[in-house]
Amino acid sequence: MLEMKCSSIQVFLPLIIFIFSLSHLFIGNQIGVLAQNTTIPFNVGVVLDFNKMVGRIGLSCISMALYDFYETHSFYKTSLVLHTRDYKNSVVHASSMALDLLKNIEVQAIIGPETSSQANFMIDLGDEAQVPIISFSATSPSLSSTQTPYFVRASLSDSSQQSRLVSLTEVSFLLQPLMIEFLQSFTS
């Protein structure tokens, strides 16, 4: 469990840095106008299922990554403000939550479609609103940022993971006779 959290932080810290880069594109011109000690909010929606471990760990890792980022970059004038929504294991509800964030909160990015089917719905909303949809777990090869410019996949696609599994299986078959011989050397 701890290993999963640590590897998730390694995924989320670059994701947070990417969102900060986006914030400077959207808000960059306003920084010189405001007073030195004023922070500029950058609203980010987070749509996850908090009843599932992936959702709880995802939100925890995002929060830790934000904390770590601000600890080392305290001079930043933009402040990521997370607006969380629990989609309660429903594709339609996930899209409804995303639409609510886009219309009522006017978020400038959304993190979260956990599944590829949720991402399919949310991508259309993101394209329409010109707001990036960032998924750390949607893995369908049909989801591509070349086809949908406002979709960012922060994980490997199923097809790229499949080739690695095939390679791992091939290696295990090659090593199997060596492992049997090694184990037999202890019994002789």
C-alpha cells in the first residue's frame, strides 16, 4: 500500500507541475498587475470515486504533491484550488460532476476520469469548454491527445502496457529452466 502511494506521488508531482504551467498560460498576464503578496487562484476540479481505493489514494497523493510543491516553491503567486467531486461509481454522474465544475466553478482543468468510459464522456465536455481533462488511470488506446487536444493521459495506454507484459512473460519462460535447475541443485 505504501509503495502504491509513493509511486502515485511520483506521478502526481509532475502532474501538479504541468497544471502550474497551464496556470501561467491562463493567468500569466495578470501577475504583474496584482500586488506582491496577492495569490491568484487557479481552480482545478477533481472528479474521483471516494468509495474506491484509487479515488481515496489519488486525492491523498494530489494533496501531498500540492503540499510538497508549495513547500519548495513558496514564491509562486498562483494557488491551485482543488474542487473535489465524488462521482459515486457512475459514468453519467462523473460527467454530471464535470459539467457542474465547468459551469458553476469555472475550473481551468479537471483531474480524474478514472476509467476510459468516463474519460470518453468528459473529453467532449473538456473540448467544448477548452479545458484540459487529465486522467491518471484511463488507459484505452482509443483515447488520444492527437484526436482530442484537451485530453492529457498521465498513464500508459493498455497497448503499451500489453507489450511489456508480453516481454515479461517471454523472459519468465526463458528463465524457467534455469530456475528449475537452480532449485534442483539444493535438493541434490
